[in-house]
Amino acid sequence: MLVRAVFSNPKADIKPGQFIRVKVQGAYYPNAITVPQKAVMQGQKGMFVYLVDKDNIARMQPVDPGSWSGDDWIINSGLKAGDVVVIDGVNKIQPGRQVIPKQKA
């Protein structure tokens, strides 16, 4: 992201032509749903995750990932609170098959 900022520099600590690296805080997403980046897959029809239903059956769920937050995707749509998402072993999952979920430590 390219950003321009204006700030006071009374002691001339920053000289003309110098660059600084800043971390901007400010984006706040209340009630955001995030999932680890490794859980989000890309298929022919777009991005998806594997969900585990109440019968422990894995199924594909299309998602719309937005920005990153650290190592997680912020999911704009496709998931709701309480959904159980497969994080590890996603390359071994087959939709419609039973899985044995384990809680993330």
C-alpha cells in the first residue's frame, strides 16, 4: 500500500530523501471471522475452505477472503460464527468423507 504522510520534524531527524518504515494501526473489524491462510484453498470456482458438519462430514464451502491480518485471512462472506474449519491436512480431505476433528490447541 502506498501512503503519503505529513508530520512535524522540528529537530530535522528525518532528512529530505530519507525513507522510513511505519506500521499503520487503525483498521478495526468488529466481529470479523478469520481463518489461517493455510486453510483457504483455491479451486476452479474460486476460493474455499473445508467445513466439518455436525456429522463430522467434510464439505467444501466457498468463501470471499478479504485482507490479511497477520497469518490469517479476514473472511468477507461464506462463513458464520461457530463453523468448524479444517486447518491441518486440507490436502488429504475429500468432500463427503467423514473426518475426526481435533480442537486447535
